[in-house]
Amino acid sequence: MSQISKNIALIKQRIIQATDEAKRDSEQIHLLAVSKTKPVEAIEEAYRCGIINFGENYLQEALQKQIKLKDISLTWHFIGPIQSNKTKEIAKNFTWVHTVDRLKIAERLSRQRPTHLPELQICIQVNISAEPTKSGCLPSEVLALANAINALPNLKLRGLMAIPEPTENITLQRKAFAELFRLKQTINAQLSFSLDTLSMGMSHDLESAIIEGATWIRIGSAIFGERSYKV
Ligand SMILES: *Cc1c(COP(=O)(O)O)cnc(C)c1O
């Protein structure tokens, strides 16, 4: 067995354990393999283990990989910060975008989404701990942004995403994820449509995220190994 296949088996065990503890159905947890900085060979190996959803943070890196991997049917998720000049290629080449945090970006993605493709699946990134330096909109801004995105064609607003401050403290991990869950419930009570997605949880905190209601967990290093540079 390759290291990647062992790692994936281990992640699946961790998902099962956490869903058991949370009395949730493990079918509700979707695994996004975060392949940033990793070579296409690693993605091919994960694909052979049954992984089809891959997350990338850097557009140029992602596009190069997509070209090399065009013969296998993968689903690509954009999970990095988005500048306006990147929206066109993101709209053309991804199925999901987890990191929309302002209306201008959503409007561009909507306008630039090729109409022969299905609606682009969108999560609003929330700065859940309201850290001044972090990306994501403030919790108080989410409702207005959700309504505005919902009114745009070619996009399908699915839910919320957050990257809380990394901590080993389980109580603090769960507190941040619980806040995102509560925010989704509050928003859903005020919308005419319903958000069904919470993109939260990474290699070190996936259990806490699952217990608090994650539907997508984004796992990089626990599948592909540590990255050689920090991003
Ligand atoms: C890098 C990254 C991940 C994966 O992080 P790991 O700790 O390696 O699992 C998940 N989400 C986002 C947005 C990332 O940038």
C-alpha cells in the first residue's frame, strides 16, 4: 500500500469514528482532498483510492494540474483567496468555489460562468472568529451577501465555509465550528431558500468539525503529507 492510500484509509476511519460519536451518518461527510503544492502523481494516486474531489488554492498551479489530468474525471474546488483578475478562469474551470467573501467576486463569477456548464456551487467564507487580518466576511454581513448571491444567475449558493484560528484545544475548535453551524441555522431561518453545506475542518480538527455539523471536510497534509512550504 502506498503512503497516500494508507493515509486515506486512516482519514476514513477518523470520519467513521467522529460520525459515530456525533450520531451522524458518514454519508453526510464529503471528503475534499487538498492537493495544493503536491504533484499530479499524488492526485492520481488518491484518485486510484477513490477520491474524486480535489481542492486547490492557487489558480495557475491548479490549471496546470487540470491540463495534465484532463483524461480522468475529477471535480475541482477552488479554496484560495480570490482576486478579481482570477474570476474568469475560476468560473470556467471549477465546479465549486468555497471562498467567496464579497459580492463583487460573486457577480464576476456569475457573469463569467460559461452557460453550457451547470451552476457554479458557492460557499461564503466567513471570518468566524472576526480576526482582523483574515479573509472572509463578518458574520453580520452573511445574510445580505447570501441574499445577493442567491439573486445571481449561474451560481448556486450552497453554504458557509470557515478556517478558524488553528488550535489543539478541542473545546476552542468546537466552539468556532459550532458558531458557523449556528450562523447557518440563523441565516436559514431568514432566507427563502436553504443552505445545506458547511465546509469546515482540516487535518488537525476534522473530528471537531464533524461533531459540529461539517458536510465538507478539507484535508491536505493528513492525505498527502506535510507541505514543504507553509501556505
Ligand atoms: C491548505 C488548506 C486546507 C488543508 O489543510 P491541512 O491542514 O493540510 O489539512 C484546507 N482548507 C484550506 C482553505 C486550505 O488552504
